[in-house]
Amino acid sequence: MDEKKEAADPMDAVNKMNEASERMERANAKREELFARQNAQNAQNVLGGKADAGNTQPAEESPEDYAKKVMSNAV
């Protein structure tokens, strides 16, 4: 019986929605702050020449190196 009474109270639902919207606003503010920090860090990386750090392509193998690997069954 109490569950129906709580569910029927419109002010309770409004209060819960207000609390949820406040939590979402705080989370969005935090997300905006983190996004600004990430953008600043990316800008520093670009200006510092580290924009592609960690995204290196493997060096191309010379035919001689490939032949050595084939002959030693490393491929």
C-alpha cells in the first residue's frame, strides 16, 4: 500500500527529477572541464612535436632482412 502512495505523489517524482538533473549538470560541468584539459594537452603535444607519439608505423624490412628471417624459419 505504501508503494502506491509513494508512486502517486507527484512532488516526489518532481524532486527526484530535479535531483537527477542536478547530477547531470554537475557531470556535464566536469566533462567540460576534462574536455578543456584534454584539448590543452593535445595542443601542447602538437606544439611539442609529440602529436603522433605512440602511433608509429613499423619500419619497412629490407629484402636482406626478410631473407634472413625466412632462412632461419622466423617467419
